[in-house]
Amino acid sequence: MKTIINGSLAILLLVLSSCGLTKDIATPIKDVPVNFRGTETTEDASIGSLPIKEFFNNPAMLNLIDSALIRNFDLQIALKNIDAAELMLKRAKLGNIPQLNLQINASSNRPSDNSLNGLSTSQFLNTSHIEDYNANLALTWEADIWGKIKKQKEAAYAGYLQSAEVKKAVQTRIVAEVASGFYRLLMLDAQLAVAKRNVELTNNTLKMIKMQFDAGQVTSLAIQQAEGQQLRATQFIPQITQEISIQENALSALTGKFPSAIERATTLEQLTVPEQLATGVPATMLSIRPDVKNVELGLKIANAKVGIANARLYPSLVISASGGLNSFQASNWFNIPASLFGLVGGGITQPIFQRKELKTQFELAKVERDQSVLLFRQAVIGAVVEVSNEQAKIVNLKSEFAIAQNRVKTLQLAVKNSDLLFKSGMANYLEVITAQGNLLQGELDLTTLKTAQLNASVSLYRALGGGWQ
């Protein structure tokens, strides 16, 4: 017997020594650029590290953001996902703890009187039926020889952290959407004011043309052209008013409320576009950006799954023990120590016919890990590209806005001069109408460009990982 045991242990040690488990793939971000394209900064300081209340300073906007962070349904769902991941993590932490089950059975069996069991029962027990009462505790424990349980814990922990990063990513999106929606609302307010000013301007022009028509200086065509310009300017008012209502409804939905009016307490003209926004270096961005961290944690989960699949190819050692009370008469069930029994055992299970299936699962896990590596590199490159794009937008929008400002100043002067020249008979009505139409479009473009600058700063803040602090 001793020889058999020693032989079994020798075989087990031989198997243990001949098995080599796979190694995890390290995070592949060694070739990340030192700086973003077009910058030479070496400082780690970045607006992405700023808390929300330090980056945004408008009280009305901050109230909307606070409401969205509390009531937004996407964020609430993300929080529930974190709760679910936490429960999975707690369950995985119990993997090394033995499993203990309580089992209580009572049975009664009446064999046939003409059967061997029936004759034996009647002869030796002087009864026609057999009773059995059993109460036992059964304990099983699997030795984590290959680190399978450890890898399951690692996967569960990475999944928990991943759910937290998903929540952060959702929050950054919500914050950016609220800010951009608020800026667009202010833009629509400004465009509505521009449209109303232009309507008033065209009304005055129409009055003058009608007076000249009465004096026989112009034809009815001049009145029709002026009325067409006035109607064109007036048409913008219901269009913009409709867009304002839709934008207010969108912001209400983001904050988890039914459609309602949105408090502004400021105008687009009162807002200032940030002159300088610190971007830091790519390494800083990658360390705080939630979507990149999410993909990185996905790689850790894939690593753990490879280890789990590999461990399933090798023998598993399970130790079990059970003990309790057993009796064929209820009156003796709790007669201690006579009714006590116990059993201890251990077993090694080596997959044989399932090996092809398990091997396939192992190879699939490695393929999925390779996919995770590619996804991670794609996320890193995409994040750096996104920051570079937003930087380019900010630089070029600033130049475009300066040009648009000069254009509007020129058009305002043109409208003023055309009005004076028209009154003095040195310009015709078409020149006046054209100048007014150009000014309307120029002022609308100016509001759009300023809003685009504000949105670009928000997009850069989010691209650098800001919005969840």
C-alpha cells in the first residue's frame, strides 16, 4: 500500500515539474510619444486633471452638471453595474474557501416479502421495512496548484475596476454633453437676438423704400425686394425658437427630468474662450483617461482567462471529507457515539477525452488576448489622435474667429454707409438689402464660431481624461 502511495506521489511530482503555465502579456505602451503633435511641453500638468468645478466656472452650467451626475439614467445604470461587479468580486474571493454542505435524509424502504432483501429483513430485523436516517456535513476543497482560482480572482477584480472606469467614461460623456448643450443654447439665444435686430433693421429699410415709392423715386420691385429680405430675416425667428425648445428638452433629458425651461443667467457674449489650455504629456493623459484604462483592464482580464484555460488542461486535486450521524432506527439516530460516522478522501482528476475541447478553449483565450492587445494599442493611438485633433481645432478656430470678427465689423460699417448713401440717393435699394443680408449671415457665423471654440475646449478637456473628478 505504501509503495502504491509513493508511486502516485512520484507521478504527481513528475506531472507538476513538466507543466509550464503561460505568462501574462505586459501593457504594450512602450512607444507612446513624449509630446502631443505640435507641442513641446515637458510638464505633466494637464487640464484633464482638473476637477469639474475648477474647469467650468459658470454657476448655471454647474447646476445642470450636478443635476445630471445625480439623476442621469446612464450614470445610474453604470452604478448598478459596479454593484454587480462587486458581488462577482466577493464571490471570486471565496474560491479558496472550502465548500461545506449540510445534508439530512430520512428514508423508508419496504422490500418484497419474496425477495432476498425482504427475507433477510424479516429474519434478522423482525420487520417488513428498512429505515435509514442520515445527517452529515460534507466538505470539499480544491487545491489551487495551477493558480486557476487566483486567476479567477484577478479577472473578477479587473472586472470590478473596469466597471468603475466605464462609469467614469459615462460621466465624462455626460459632462461634455451638458456643457456643449448649454453652450449651444446660449448660441441659439444669441442668434435669436441677431435675427430680431435684423428684422428691425429691414423694417426701417422697408419704410424708407415705401416712402420713396410714394414719391415716385423707386418702383414696386424695390418694395417687393425689401419685403422678401424682411421675411427672410423674420423666418429665422420661429426656426431658432423651435431649436431652443428642442435643446432645452435635450438638456432636461440629460439631467433626468421631464422637458422644462433651462435657466441661463448669462449670454454667449459674456463667456470668454480660454486663451491657454495645458495638455501635459501623453503619458499623463493615458493614466487618467477612463476609456483607455477600461481597455487596459480588459487586457488584464484576457490575461487571466488564458491562465484559467491553461490550468484546466492539468490535473485538479480535490480533498473531501464528510461526517455525521447515521442510523436505521429513528430512536438511535442521535445515539452518540454509536451513530457517528466519518469519511476523508482525496482525488486527482486529469482531463482525457475533454482535452481537445479544453485545448481549443485555451487557444481561443490566447486569440482573444491578442485581440485585447490590439484593442489597447488602438485605444492609445486613438486617444493621442483625439487630443491632437482638438488642439488643431482650437488653434484654427481662434484664427477663424478673429477673421469673422473683422468681417462683421466691416459688414456693420457697410450697412451703416449703405443706409446713409441710400438716404442721400447715392446707393440703390439692392445695395442696402445685400449689405443687410451679409451682416445677418456674418453675425450668425460669429456666434457659431464662438460656440465651436467653447465646445473645442470642452472636447479637449474630455480627451485629456477630464470630467470624472
